[in-house]
Amino acid sequence: VTNSVSVAISASNFVVGSPMITSFAPSTGGSGTLVTITGDNLGSVETVAFNGVTASFSSLGSKTLTSTVPSGATTGPITVTTSQGTVASETDMILFPPPAITAMAPSQGAIGTLVTITGSHFTPTTSVRFSGIEAYFTVVSDTQITSTVPVGTPTFSRITVITPSGYTSSPTYFRIK
């Protein structure tokens, strides 16, 4: 930059029209989560990646795009690439692995029975269901949930744990006695 008083030279190149990320939402999730990315110069996006894993996306104009968190992505920045350059989000997208159920005890009981569900990645659980029927639950730890068998549960029911990063169902049925 030159004016009548001085000259200034940038230490790096500045490209007019380079992409910018100002925010994204949600800030946490898992594989399959739809993320809205806002910024500037996002109309001619070539690629979107979550911590280096390429994702599908749809441009909604020059200031907004949506992208789906791909399988295999881990916590890290979101990058957007256009012909004018690549930009990374200033904050990381926090990604949780999907939950997994390995066991339940007891495996049978009456309505109202307290069931201990064992597995992994239970934090943060948003719902526990017995054959689709919402149940009361407590997350004891990332590997254990306790839940009460709800009224209306059919004789044979799979237990489903739902988190922001996905869901899983028990490998065996809970039986109403």
C-alpha cells in the first residue's frame, strides 16, 4: 500500500474474495450431523472438510453453506476451500463417537424394573427408549446408564440409546415378565 506519506508491505498475500468462516452451528455432534457454516465468499466452494475428512456440502449463497459431518471425522477445525484459497474455522467442531450397547442387566423384568445398560460413549445421552417408548434414565458414566422400563413396553423390546452423534440398540431383547 502506498500513499503520499509512506509505503506498507504485507508479510503475506491477501486475496480478494478468499473464503471466510465466521461461525458454524451446531458446535458439537457426530457423523451425520448437518452443520450450517456462515461467513463470506462461500458461493464457489470446492471442498469442505472436518479435521481433514472431506464432507458433502450444499451452498446456500455467498454467505452460507451446509455440510454433513462425514464418517471417520474427529474433533478439529472445519476447512472450506474455494479457488481463492482455504480457510479453517477458528474453533474446533467437537465430535462425539456414536454410542454402543454391550450388555443390559437384568435382561427381563416387569414394568418399572431398573435396568443397567453397559456400553460406551453414553455422554451426552439425550434419550433412552424401549421399542420406541421413552424411558426415564440416568447417565451414571460414559459406560453406564440406568433406566426404568416404561409403561406400554412390549413383551420383547430392544433398548435404544440416543446421543447427538447417533444411536444404538441393544444386541438382545429385554423381556417383560
